[in-house]
Amino acid sequence: MRKLLILSPQRIAAELRELRFATAADRRWHRKLWALGLRCVAWYFAGLVLIGWSMHTSNYPLAQLLFAAGLWIAALGPIVTALVFWLREFR
């Protein structure tokens, strides 16, 4: 039986080097995405903490301020963080 494809040892070594480089690049990319996800979750959690604090304070103007700030931070914090990440990565 004849072999369909015969590769030289140099070609095999080059393919393995390229595969190792691509795997390392994938690992770096996934690590960056995990870090982005954690930052977005941290912003959301910070907003929830402010909303929770607003419900436990007896100072009405402060409660309104904390509630509004919590909503803004929980909603816009992850969006702005992700937008800045994508703009920096793909510029």
C-alpha cells in the first residue's frame, strides 16, 4: 500500500512549531477573556453592593444616590469595560 502523503522531518518539525505557537496564542487569548469576564462580574457585583447599601441606610437622599449609582455601575460598568477591552485589542 502506498502512502498518500509523505512529509519530510523538517516539514513535520515546522508544523509542530506552528501548532505550539497557535496553542500558546489561544491560551493567552482565553486568559484575557477570563480576566475580562471577571472584571465585568466585579463591576456588576459593585453595583449590587451599592443597591443593597441603599436599602439598608436610613438617610433618604443618600439612599437615592446609592441606588442610582448602583444601577448605573451595574449596567454600564461591564459594558464600558468590555468596549474598552475590544477597542484596545483590535486597534
